[in-house]
Amino acid sequence: VSSCVLDIDIYKNQPRVIEHKQQDNKESWIGTQMQVLVAGNWTTYKSRVVQYLQQLAIITPYAKLEMAYSNRTDEKKAFNLQFDRRSEQMPAQAREVKHHPSSVNNLLIQQLLERTRSTSLLKFLTSDLSGITAAVGKKLIDRLGSSFDADMGPDEMDDKQITRLVQMLRSTDNLFKSPDGGCLSPLGEYNLNLGIQKVVEPEIIATARDKPGAYDGHPFIVEAAVSLGGKDAKEGITVVRFANRIPLLFECGADVATRVANSKIKWSSYKIDHKRDKIGVFVSIVSTKVPFKGTGKEYIGDDITEIQQSVKRALQGCCQQLRAHLAKRNALRDVKERKSRLLKYIPDVSKSLFGILEVMQKRKQEESDGVVRPASPRKRTAEWSPMKRIKTNEEDVNSILDRMSKGEISEQILKQSLQEAVEINADAVFGIDGNDNGDTRKGGSTSKKDDNDDKQPLCLVPIYDEPNCPGSNVIRHPLFDFYPINIS
């Protein structure tokens, strides 16, 4: 087992080997372990360090991360942070490739000419650059003019010829093959999904990868994920960004992922409320040259159309996966709200219904005693009624009133019946379980019938047309008609 202690020369950007030794592997240990000692202002940057480790755990679910903080003055402030390995699948290693002709500049061509082992310009173009065959190389040299020759040596070119060569390489994209994205090493949708589940623990998540693209001769791949809910999640859109599998913490507002998520995605089209829902947007961009903006390399600008469109397509792919589930979730939420509102008014409705029945019973008793009451001024006549009224069935009215006299109909019974009707109606119409836990019934099976299946739900709705209801079940009164309608 090799053990190495390194330091970094920040001026030369080179490693300094402090200790390098080998020892016997008695435990047959396999793997790589890395420890980092960091000194700094912990009070100011504690949240950033923890945030960085959380995002690093998302993008490296195949690694186990541990952090130990010790406070010498106050031991209570010490804590350990650990993220266990979630995946055994490692992303493919990146491959070294040659520079694409449309990605070169004067300095790069000059360095390649100095290091090349080719003896001619034609051989240099075909062996030190990608996408140039011998036929394309000859055609390119012919376009360069008479000052260039296929057999001229690379060391014979001066600055003007190098500038001319670079201009020709960058302006003739139609001659070269597009850069190959196979050299890149994206995390993969599987690992990205596992990483987000491990750290964020969302209610639902969708991942997508856009097809490989290229800008200025540099290939890139965009992977994205959209999650809803999760521990410590905030309402609104939270964007998490990665560049070549490295978390980006600062200057989030100017990044292409943030701007696309906030202004280019119409969340309402996918049944997502970007103000109320807890939305997590994760975007990972891998490329041979990430187009950072600014010296801090903390964000990717949205001025590169190819990357912007790729990020948009990847996020739209995630949202399309979520749409079907969210439509079902919103329907369940609506039925819960509707059910809650109906249950809220049941006591008042049952009290009013029972009061009406009491008035009917009182008037019936007065009629039997020979007391004649004048017709109510609110009673509508057939001439101006919106529908032709049906004559009251005295037998049904008497039956209802007799049951009321025997105590079979009371305010409490009406209240209980209305509650049962709301429960049955919600279960039947929206297909949710009676325990109101929001879970949908799986498969096409139907629940067994119970004693409540033959009961009719009670609804109070305005009637503008005569309903199709058997006359024997209709309760007639000068002030109202009561129709028990079976909703299916």
C-alpha cells in the first residue's frame, strides 16, 4: 500500500511531495483513501464547507465522505459529518483526445508545432489534430494558398503562416467531423439519481441526459435532474450546479442553469407551482473546456446558445417525466381539499335540513287539526317557474314525516349520513382509499362491497333542469324539492 503526503505550491500550481512510502498490505485492502487538512476562518465559511460536501456527496455517490471538526476551546461545537457510499457503479474514465481543428488558437498551434514529431505539414494536420483525413488535409492546404506546401516542415512556419492556418481551421467547420463526446466522463443518470436521494431525500425525482453537443470544437454533455420535496428543502426553485463533476457554490444567479430554470422553463405546463412547490434543479455539465465566466470560475454564462439549449432540453425531459405523476398528485390534493370543505359545512347543512323537516311536520300537524294557512308569497307558480313542477307525492312525504316522528330521522342521523356520503363519493369518484392517506389504488381491481354501497349520497346543488329521478324518491314542499340523486 502506497502512502503519500502532498502539499501544493500555490505560486507554481505544482504538487510538493512531503512524504512517500510503501508498506505491506496485510489486510488485503483495496481502494483509494484521501484526507485533506484545511485551515481557515471556520465561523465565516462553515455553511459553505458543509454545503460543498453535501453537493460533493450528490455528484460522487460511489464515494464515502467524512468530515471531522474539532473545536479546541469549546468541545460542544465539534461535530462529524458523514455521507455513506450509495452506488457501486463508477463513471467511465475520461479519454485523452486530440484537439479539434475548430477549437485551436495561435498559442496552441504554436505549442503543437514545437512538440510534434511529424516531418510535414500534411502529416501534422492528420496526426496531431482530430477529424482531419489525408484528403481533407490536402484540400485544406490548397485553400491556404501558395505559401503552404504539404511537404513543408512544421518548424518552417512563421507567425503569419500560423495565424493564417488558425483562421482557416476555425472557419471551415464543414470539412471536419463534429467533436466526439465519447471522450467525456459524465456521472450518469443512475448515479445522479442515487446521489440526490442520498442527500436530499426528495418525494419524487426525475433525471435526463441530453445528447452530446459541441461549441467552438469542444464537446459537452448536460445531465439534469428535477426533484420535489425533501428534507430542509425550501419553497421555490433551488439550483445546484456542477462543472466536470465539481460543485459550483458562488455566483449562482448569473449561471446558465439558474437563468434557464427561472426564465426558460414554463413550470405551470408541467403541473408544478414554482412558487409554492419545493423544487430542486440539478445540472451537471462536463466538457473538455467548460466556458467559465470571470476569473473565479464559479459560473457558466448563458451566452453560448448550444449549452443553453441543451440545459433547457434536459430540464424539459425531467419535467415531462414528472407531469403524469404530478397530475395525479394534484387530483388527490384537490379531492382532499374538496372533501375537507364539504365536511366543514355538514353540521350547518344537517341542522338546516332537519329544521325544514320540522317545519313540514308542524304544518302537517296543523293541517290535520284543521288549521288553514295562507299560501306563502315566495311560492312559485308554474307560469313563471324555470321548470314545470311535479305534484307532491303525499305518500312519500307522509313516510318521511312518520320516520321522523319515530326518531328514525334526526339531526345527528342526517349529519352522519352526509359524512358517509362525502366519504363514499370521494372514494368512488377519485379512486382513493377510505383512510384518506392519498395512496392510489393499484391495478384494476375493485374493492369489495360493504353495507354502505347501497346507500345514496346526499348532495345540495341548484337544479335548473328537471332531474331524471324516480318520483317516489322526491320530497315535495312549497319551498323546496328534495331529490336524492345517486352519483356514479
